[in-house]
Amino acid sequence: MSDDYPVGEVPTACELLVAMAVEARRLADEVDAGARKRLLVIAHTSQLLAREWAAAETPAASGVLAARQLATAIRAAEHDHELGAILARVRSEVRARVEISAPGYAD
């Protein structure tokens, strides 16, 4: 991915999620069946998160600006004090979505 962005340009969170999904799908072709399924779940979840993140930010122009501002704030460690809460919420949402799409998979 570093080849996709010139020095000094930083991808947005949505771009990072999409890149993570692409890489997870690529790696899924190189591993055993159990790891393949987990990587495909990661890829799918990353794409869902990117889509939801992008959809939540409207209008599009201000959404891009807000995403860039959030990415800048995260890089500046402005949200470090709430990372535990953010991670817990993301995990909870991911588990709920996985349970819908693949009941029993998370067990």
C-alpha cells in the first residue's frame, strides 16, 4: 500500500479499511481453510466498516473532510483516552454482524 500514496500523503480511514480488505482477500488464497475463512471474515468486515463509515458522513465533501480530520486526530493521539471504549464498541458490532451472517462462527 505504501506505493499507492506519495510521501507526505496519508490515506483516510476508509481507504485503509478497503486496503485491509484487499490484502486479507489476497492472503486468504495462500493459507489453509480455517485461516482462509477468518481472513475472508476480516475482509468482509473491513469492507462493511468502510461502507458504513462513508455512508454516515454526508454530504460527501464534508464527509471526506471529517474523515481526514478524524484520521489526523487519531494520529495525533487525541482519542487515545477512549480507545478501549471504541474497540469494545467495534468488537460488539462486529460480533453481532458475524452472528447474523454466520451463526455460531464466533463461538
